[in-house]
Amino acid sequence: MVFVEWRPMALEALAQLDPVVKDRIVAKVAWLADNFESITPEPLHRKLRGLYKLRVGDHRVAYALTGRNTITIVIVGHRRDVYH
């Protein structure tokens, strides 16, 4: 299990989403924290280099590995906005 930190900008973006989508994202981030040792993080490229993605339907969570047991949620949003 890893610890999860949220950047303020990611929390603001999360708060603006539909409650159903928000709950799905929070659940998926909790799943990521519980299962991190058994997955292979998917790296992002170009301007998001150094971050990894978590897919939640049409939404994306971009996170950074900020310590041995810590991930930091940096970006939350619809995929068209995250990658644009």
C-alpha cells in the first residue's frame, strides 16, 4: 500500500466534477493505493513527462511518484482537457 497526497489544483478539479464521476475517481485512486505493487504505472509523454496516468472512464488522473511509498495526484480531468 502507498500513501496518496493530492495537490490543491487536483482537489479543486475533483470538486467541480459530477458527484458520480468524483466517487469513481476517488474509488479508483484508493484502488491504486491498495494495489500499487501489483501494477505497472503507465508513463505520460511530452508536456506531462514524469507523470503517470490512471484511466477512469473518460477521465484521467495524472500522478507522480514522490517517494518510495507515496504518490501525488497532480491532475484530474476529462481526457480531452488533460492531454490538450
